[in-house]
Amino acid sequence: MHALIAYFPRSEGGTVRIPREWREASDCVVLFTLNTLFFLLGAFAMWAGLIWRRTTKPDL
């Protein structure tokens, strides 16, 4: 994203205005990425717990 912002014309203050749609889209990408990360962490934790339970109490 920073590479794309470099091509926008800069104002006198040095800040770059990006379109509102890009800001909303980047927020959605961040939320999707975080949700995917937590989902994978949860899936891995459940898998590890299942393996641990089956190896410590195999008769259940």
C-alpha cells in the first residue's frame, strides 16, 4: 500500500489524501486478515488439544 501512496501528489503539509473507498477497503483487508489469523490459531489449538488428549488418555 505504501508503494501506491508514493505516487499520489503531496500537499504542502506532507500528508497524502487517499480515497475513502481505499481506506474502507484496507480496513476490510485488515479485519479479514486478523479473522483468518485467529481462526487458524484456534484450529491449530483445537488440533493440538485433540492430539494431546488422545496421547495422554488413549482409553477414552
